[in-house]
Amino acid sequence: MSTDIGTRLALLEKRVQALARAPKLANASIENGALEVYDAQGSLRALVGQQPDGTSGVTVVNGPVPPTPVAPTVEAAIGALYVSWEGEFVDAAAAPLDFARVEVHVGPTAEFEPTQGTLRNTVETPQGGSCTVPLPYTEWWVKLRCRSLAGASGPASDAAVGTPRRAASADLQAGSITADALAADAISGKHITGGTIDGAVVTGSTVRTAESGSRVVVTPQPPAPLEAIPSVLLYSASGMEKAPGTLKASVNADGTAFPYAALTAPAVQIDRWNLPDTSQLSLLSPQLGVRGGAFELTTTSGLNKDHGQTYVHGTSAKGPTGTSSCEIYVEDGRDAPGGSGNLGARTFLNAEGAKVTIRAVSAEGDTETVFTTSGISVGGWITRPRTDWQHITMSADVYPDAKSPAMVRVTAQRTIELSGFVTLKDPEIRGGRQIAVLPEGYRPAVLRRVLVPSTANGTVLRLDIGADGALRLYGMTGKTSPWVGFDGVSCRAD
């Protein structure tokens, strides 16, 4: 360095000027503390760095008092007041840079003082905004107050008055809320109680009349093992119920795609395929040229035949040249008398146009009878249950034997059989002599002539059995017989 004092002073002056112009904190840091910012009067205004609560940032403290907002605009709403602030301050004051919010205070009089208890809502931007304050149906006064980031609150604005309005003379009367007053998504609660919902569409949800017990449930997705078709579920509240009754409509996937509706009863048992075993009524829509309208009523699902079943099926003609039909089918339980091991005894009754067919099937045989306009066709025997023995009414001077009286019966094969003995007080046999009369229901359709194999003295007699029931004797050999035996005497009934 030069030893000239003038040169040295000039050099030192240049260094001082450079030092004054250099950044003061270019290589500085704040270690575990904060930089305090003061105003010209020495008041603390901000803390930069670590805050007293352990956080880090910039905290504004002891800021100036915020300006006064202009009075709000108050409008009546249903059960509330709609409060608006335009973002302006009294005397056209600018919004403070440390603006935090504008508080909305509500009180019962114009002179109320804003407190924490009167605060109802806030506007969070100095550009202004609005809010809805739910209130009872009386007169209310609204004031605004600005608050800064330092927590300082300014003077309250002038008060504005408003009264919440009712939907009608009484709160929410029928018809008081109209379509133009109800905005989209305006109802968000869980329950709507009372009244009528007209023209509404409920999609993707379940509607039920109760949570449990006897109830009706409308659901797009019935629970297993029910078919996954939108249905009305009918719960009976029975402790035995395995699956509810159902009412459903769908399309039958058999290639014709005709629609049908079905009503099933609640199931109290599950069949071997783990499906509800229940009674069902199905209605099928007709399709011209494809299928006639049809119905089917069944007492079981049709799969579990262990317990038998009954169904009635009817189909109308599918066109002007078609034939309608109706079938009734009855089947006993698998192990009932007459069953075949896999199926019980069963009967078919089918009416098709002018033709009626009756078919009975059991372990004893298969018989079919067909009724048509041309006659009756029978496959099998025509039988009639046999009748019990009945006493024969005797003519005068003819006496039945005490130990073996004269009797008659009709067998299952439709033959008339006689038995017993009678005594003739007058033993002379005169042609056409009437000795007795058969009871009604035990007489042949036409006159029958038979021989009597048992008589006294070896006399051979002919017995005529009339359609009126009269029994008349004719002598074949011999003239007398004091008694006549009927054992072995028989004839056809038809």
C-alpha cells in the first residue's frame, strides 16, 4: 500500500462506498430463531422465521385497524336471509393488504354489538361475496366487520334488516314448493315423510315399505337364490320363509323372446338344487304367428318332483287357423301308492279345440280316454267299483232263508250276482211267475235270462231278470220245487 496519505485516504473512501452498496445478508442465516420487523415507532409488526409455537413462516402482528365495510344487502329466503357484500369499504378505502375475512354478524336489534356469539358466517375474499344464514321467522339485523391477518377487527358496518320468509302461510304447506322454487340437488337428506311423489323416477336404488317384517321391496337386484331381474319382493314375515314372494316381468330366452310376467308365493323350503320351492303364476304375451297368449299355474317349482306337483297350462291360438289348448296335470309324491319309483301316479287332462283327452298313469297301467265330436275312444277297461250286498224284496208266499237270505250285488266288472235261498209256499212252477224284485241300481240294462242251478227235486228252472228288476221263474224240466237257490246266478249289468 502507498505511503502517500492522500492516496490511502482515497482508497479507503472507495472501499467504504463499496461496502455500503453491498447486500447486508448475502451470506446470513437465522438459526433457531426469527427476524423481528418493527415500524418507525418501534412497534413489532411481523415475525419472519421460527414462530413461538414451533412452526416457521411469516406472522403479521399488531397491524393497523381494518377499514369499515359498507352495509350489506339482505334478501329474504325460505327460512333464512341471503346476505351479500360488494367488496367495498366506507369512504372508498382500499382493502388492507393483510385482509383475512369479512365477518357476518346477526342480532335482534339495530344496536347490537358484534361478538363471537353473533358471528354466523364469513366472506373470505376482498372482492366480496354472499352467504345464506338460516334463521327463525322474525326480524333480524345484519352487520359486517373486517378482520386482518393480525387478528385486528375494524368497526362494524351499518345494520341492514331482513325477515326470513315462509314457503306459505304455514311452513311447507302442500304445494308450497313448486318446480321453479326447488333447485337441482336441493334435497339431500335421508328421509321424506308423508305427502305424494308424483312423476318421479327412482333408478339404481331399493324402495321398501319397512326394514323388516311383512313388507314390500322394489329392487333392481334381488338377493340370491332369486333370479337377478328387477322385481317386487313380497315378504310374509313368516319364520319359515326361505325366500320372499316375487312379482317380475322379463323376456323369455327361448328364441321367440316373448315377454312374460310372473307372480310367485314366498318359499318355505329349498329344493335339492338349492332353489326356492314355491307356487307360481306366469302370464305370457301372445305373438301373432309365433305363439298364442298363455298362462301357467304351478304348485311347485317343477324341479323338485319328490313331493309331486300340480299345474294348469293354457295357450290361445296363435292365429285364425290355430287351436287353443288347456292342460291340467296332477302328480302324487314319488313314494305315494301307484308311483313308479321316480315319479308318483299322475293324471293328465287336456282340452284342445273340440278334443278332450284324459290319461291316468300309475304302476298298475296307463289308460287314455279321448272325447271327440265323432265319439269316445277308450284305451283300457271301463270299470265301476263293486257295491255291497243288498237284500232282495220277496213276493207274497216267498220267504228268504233265515241263515242265507236272498241278496244281490254289482261287481267291479259290472256283473249282477245273486246269492241265498228262498222257500216257495206254493211249490208249483207256472211260467212267468214273479218271485222277487231287485232294488234300483242293481238291475240289468236289458232283460237277461239265466238258468238256476240249485232247486229241489232236480227241477231245472230258467230265471228271467228284467230291466225293471222283476225275477220270474220258468220251468224247463219238472213242475214243482219247494225252494230255489240263487248261488251261482249272475248276468251282465250293461
